Amino acid sequence: MDDTTVLTPAGPRKASLVHKVQPGNKIDESGGRLRERDADGNVVADYGPVGPAQVDGLGGHAGGQRPDAAKPRPLPNLDHD
């Protein structure tokens, strides 16, 4: 298995976890599986079951989402008294 690291919009990932989606194709997670479909809805690739986000070994999480991504963060105190 290739352990090369590649840069993605979600940060560095193992190359074995990254797949190129052809222009015009869509990613579908229905039925508990991650599939690439063409413009007509035909499955062109099946990437396997979709499960809970897991750390990929490079500090990132499956699906490009960090578990804390949706948590609100406090605003800094900008008062200069």
C-alpha cells in the first residue's frame, strides 16, 4: 500500500485514502456506501462503506471534517480600556 502523503483541500492525507472524482461526477453516500456516480447516475466507483469519522493518521478526519468544526468558539475580548 502506498504511504505517500498528498495535499487535499482538507489538508494532508495518505494517498491511499484520496480518490480523484472526474468532472461532472458526484459523490453519493446513500445506502451506507461511498460511491462516485456519473451525470446519468451510474456508479463508476465504489469506495466502500461509510462509517463514523476516524482519524486518518495524519491529524485529519475522514470526510474532511474535524469533530470540533461545528463547535462555536468564543470571540476574543477586543476591549482596550
